[in-house]
Amino acid sequence: MLIADLHVHSDHSNDGLDSIKALIAAALEKGLNCISITDHNTVNGSLEAIEYVEEEGLPILIIPGVEISTSDGHLLAYGITEDVDPGMSMKETAIAVKKLGGVTAMAHPFQFYRHGIVRFWKAIDVVDAVEIFNAKFYIGLCNVMSGIIAEKYHKPGIAGSDAHSRSAVGYGITVIDAFDVSSALHSIKKGKTCVKGRRIPISLQIRTTLEKLKRG
């Protein structure tokens, strides 16, 4: 059984604060045995994480990941090790990911202020899952609405912290009935998941934002 945070940003993202090593250390400290580094429009963070964990023999599984900027909003992609061009429609992007053998999930739907898709019907037929709990939400209704559309359209739900610093890792958890990357991707598609988590405290979100501004 995997206890996973499926939405984490490293310093490979322009708004991520911490290194791969720091994020993995935080995940282990919090009892996670799986994490996906989902940097904006690049798989480099994930590839570095995979290499680091293998070299150090650490007891944590890295699911390759990336958060892709589409013309409709952000899309999480898992199981791919090469970049997909940003800027396409979410539907086109999901199809491109599928051709690479990956699995997709709508990232924080309805959170338009953070590039979450609002017109979900434009891509709901081709995505594999929906992020129904995002720990970084400011408006709780967005998570509720995400859960409603996932249920209505029979899409599996996942959760993620959307951490941009090591302190926020682990606030959004997806429990996956799996033991490796291949079985994890299969279980996400088949809905063999359980979602839990809690909101990242506003105080922590403010500190992270101030640190981002400080670093420029």
C-alpha cells in the first residue's frame, strides 16, 4: 500500500522553494512511502528524484510526474519521463500524455485563480482522474465541486498537497493499492485509491509566499 503525495513542486519550478533532497527528506519524516514531483512543465525534478532515491537506496517510491500548463488550465501527468509541450488544449495534452503511456488528472479544478480548469466538460472524457482534494485551496467549495464532477463522470479521485516548500509536503494524501509505479498508475486509473488530507495552514502559505517574494 502506498501513502502518496501526488502533487509536489521542487526548485525545478520557478515558484518552488526547496531541493529534491529536502522534499524527499520531508516526505520520509512524515511517514510517506511515495511521492510525485510535479514541477511546472518539466519532468527534470522527477528524474532527479528517481536518480537520488536509487543512488541512496531510500525507502520511498517516486512516481514520475509533471504539471502541464494547458490553454484550459493545469493538468497533472504521471508515468512519463519526457516533457509535453505546454499551451495545447487540455484534451490535446491528455491525449499526448496517453500516447506516452502516462496517466492524467485535472489539477485543482474550478480554482481559476490558480489556473484550474473551469470548463471541465472540454476534457473530462479523456482525463483519467480528478484531483478532488488540493491542500492549498483558499475556497473550500472548489474541492467539493471537484468531488462532485468526479463522481458524476465516474472518474477516480486523487489528492495532493500542491506543496511548494518542504513544510507543506504531506498535507494532501492519496492512499494507493499498489507497490510500484506500474501498479500505481493502474490503480489510479481504476480508482483503487483513498483520499485524505487537511488544508495547509494559511500562516504557512503566507510564509511560503513571502519567501518566494524574497527570493525574487
